Amino acid sequence: MALLQLNRLRTGMVTASDIRDRSGRLLLKSDTPLTENRISILKTWGFSQVEIQGEDMHTAIATDDTTEVSAVNLRRAGELMEQRFRLTDRSHPAIGTLFRYAVDYYARRLESQGRKGAS
């Protein structure tokens, strides 16, 4: 399971935990399949990310334009950032987002270094 940004959610994905508003009111139960309407509700309530079943961390951190980043470099970057973020609370939305951006950035650096070395 992993936290996914709302813009990466697709219908049919299943929530991994209960989703509650700021006052604690239950909006969606754990194990709820997402529909377009439910995704719209999450956007309306101001959610930026949701915990989804069946997604691993390395899949979740990849953005739509990481197709040119190899799985090896993405995994290496994830492992390095896990070490660097080990004392942080990645369940906090800001830290989780920063972590994903750091992995993506470092994976791209590794990829570009590999291309320069191959030239």
C-alpha cells in the first residue's frame, strides 16, 4: 500500500484505510473501490493524497513522466531516500510529498549520469 496523489487515482483502485474529514467524520471506509464520484468528493474535501491498496512505494513515487527512468535507478533512489528520511514521519502529508519528490529527483539524476557515462 502507498499514498498516492489525487491526480494519480483511478477508478477501481481500493482504499487501504478509512478516510475521514478533519472533524473525524467517515467519508470512505477502508476497502472501498474508488469511482469518479468518490475521487471528486475527495478533491472537494481538500485531500491531496490517499492510501491505496496494491501500490508499492516505488510505483507510487513515480510520476507520469518517469517512463525514461529505469526501475533500477528508481529503486536505488528510493533506498537512498529511505535512509535519509529514516528519522522523519513520512505519514505527515508534507514529509510524504517531499520524500516522493526527492526520490523522483534523485532517480532522474542517476539516470542522467548513466546516459552521460554511456556516451
